[in-house]
Amino acid sequence: MDYSDKASRKVGTRNALYILLLISALILIREAFSMATVNNAEKQNNEHFWYPLIALPEILAVVLYTTRGLVPARSELPKTSSN
């Protein structure tokens, strides 16, 4: 493991709480817009609202989940014995 890999792993581990809070806020924005426009399909499907309030928060949340160190690798998980 070289230095750059160690440094990038620390970002997710060190800032996990903030990253997860940001992901939660993005999903909350998405859901709030969906609930506010549940009875107005025309407004909900308007691309001027849909892209920044539905698509963008979801894409950003997925990108934030890829932060190295946020989710442990399989090799870091404890081994379980199968009986």
C-alpha cells in the first residue's frame, strides 16, 4: 500500500460522519420535493425542477458512497465460520 492509497483511505474514515450526513441531506431534498409535488405530476415532471431536485441529489449521493474508506472492503470484514 503506497502513501497515496493510505491518504485516500483516511478521507472516508476520518470524515465518514460528515459524508453520511451530506448523503442524508441530499436524499432528504429529493424526498421532500417528491412529497411536495406528489399531487402535481406536471410540476414533478418539469425538467427545470426534476434534474436539480431529483436526479442531481441522487447522483451525488451515489458518488459520495464511492469515497474510499467509507465502506469497509471485504478483506477488512471479520471472518465468520460457517457451521
